[in-house]
Amino acid sequence: MKELVIKVEGMMCSGCENRVQNALKTVEGVEKVVANHVDGTVTVTLNKDIDEKVIKDKIDDIGYSIKE
Ligand SMILES: [Cu+2]
């Protein structure tokens, strides 16, 4: 299992956390997602070796931006 911690901008409340979590849970290879709007992080646990870009694109698709 691999864990990614992604810095995300634009999450303002727990509703945003849920949106991000629900969107990422649909990605194949994602085992668990914990979004935190307070520190602006999304922690993703993978059960498969997938490209980090797939996750980042998904976050971008639903309207949040990745902080590089
Ligand atoms: Cu929100």
C-alpha cells in the first residue's frame, strides 16, 4: 500500500472534503481517502500502483486546484 499526501487549494468546509473524497473513491486503485480542509491536504491510500496524475486530474476536474 502506498500513501500520497496531496496539497489542495479551495476546500473550505466539510462539504468540500466529502466532494473530494467521493470523487476519488471512484478511481480504480484508491483504497481510502481522507480530505482535510483545515490544512488543505488530501491523503490517498492506494491498493494498486497508479499514476499520481490520475488523482490530481480528478481533483482538478471537480474544481479544486493542486498546490505544487
Ligand atoms: Cu465547501
